[in-house]
Amino acid sequence: MEERWAVALLDPEAPTPPDLTSWNGSDPGQRFAVYRNNVVVSLVESLAQTFPVTCELVGEEFFRAMGREFVRARPPRSTLLARYGEGFAEFVDGFPPAASVPYLADMARLEMHCLAALHAADADPAAPQVLEAALREPECLPALRLRLHPSLRCLRSEFAVFSLWDAHRGELEISQVNPLAAECGWILRSGLEVRLLPMCAGDCDFVEALARGNSFGEAAEAAAGDREFDLGRCLATLLRWGMVTSVNGIK
């Protein structure tokens, strides 16, 4: 019964559940149609709040029409609507009317990363003396294993999604952005604020290797193929934003 109700709620072509009645004898189909519309509208509104720049890129009318299709294809599996939207970027990738905006799906990925970073667990940065001890013995650095803050995420895109995000937030002139320029970057939470840091591909390789549990040396090797990668700058950026939460392997 619950499954039949869920299908009927999200599919306007589905019949009204046969066991539905109204207290005053009025047409239950009409009442159910109103309820169905309210459910879909609230879910689409949740998507619009999670993906504000994605919405701005195509306009509210287009976004809401696309959102309704997503809601019907992928209804929420949790009561936490603040996190609803997983899989939206992949849906956009396969949504034919969105093909004329090739960077739209990656913008949705970026905004989903922002949401995930915002709700990630808290973690204190490693104590300065721990990091100082590690740096005093450079010969031991390759074997160290760094644990990173749970909010830290990487995104590689064939498009300038980081710059577009900044432009739509008023932090960059849109005329300065070439949307077809590839960009990479980190998404992290500092305090209560989510921040986007444009970085090179090697920086993402380094962070992703550490996140997989690789040693410092192995992570540096994974990033070495990128000529733009600067290990000192990358490490300094991680430390500046408090993204290293523990260092294991110090004698």
C-alpha cells in the first residue's frame, strides 16, 4: 500500500489510490491532486535551494521543469530534505533539454559537494607541535600518513565551474569568465562557511591519494605527473585551512 501511495504521489498520470476517502464526501481525487502537487512543489523547492547557481544558469522556469522530472524519477529516500539532490548531476547529464548548457551537470556536482562539505562531521586540525615535529624530520615525511578534514572534497571539470560559481555570487565579473576553460579545485568548510579553492589537478591527485590512505610519499608521487603541482604550496594550503587533522608515523 505504501509503495502504491508513493507512486501515485509523484506520477500525475497514476490513478488516485482506491482506498482514499474524504470526511465530508467530496471528491477524494481532487484533494489528492492538490496534495500531490504540494509534495512535488516542495521537493523542487528543496532542489532550488541546494542548487541555486545551477538554477540561475538556466532560469527558474527551466530548472523547475527539470526538477519535476528528477523528483518523479528519483524520489527522496530520507526524511532529511536538506540533503535531497544526490544523483541530480547525473540526471542533468542525461537530460536532453540541458545539453545546450554543457557545464550545467558539473555545476550541480560542485553545489552538491558544497552541501556535503557543509554537513560533514567536525574535526579539529592537528596540533601545531605535531606538524612541526613532522617537518623537523624531512627524511621521515614520505612514510607519514595524513588524515584530512571530512569536509574536504575535490572536483575536476572540463568547464570553469569554480569561476562561474564566483561570478554568480558577485565575487567575479561574468565577462571575465570563459565557461569552456577547464578548472580543478577543492571544496571545504572553514568554521561554518563553505569555501571553494581553485587548485591544479595535481593538488586533487595528492588529496585524493591521502584520502585513500596512501602515505605522504605515495600521494606526492601520484601528483608528480602534473607540472603545475607544487608540493610545498599544496601542503601549506592544507595547513592554512586546517585540513590536516592528524599525522601518523611520527617517531
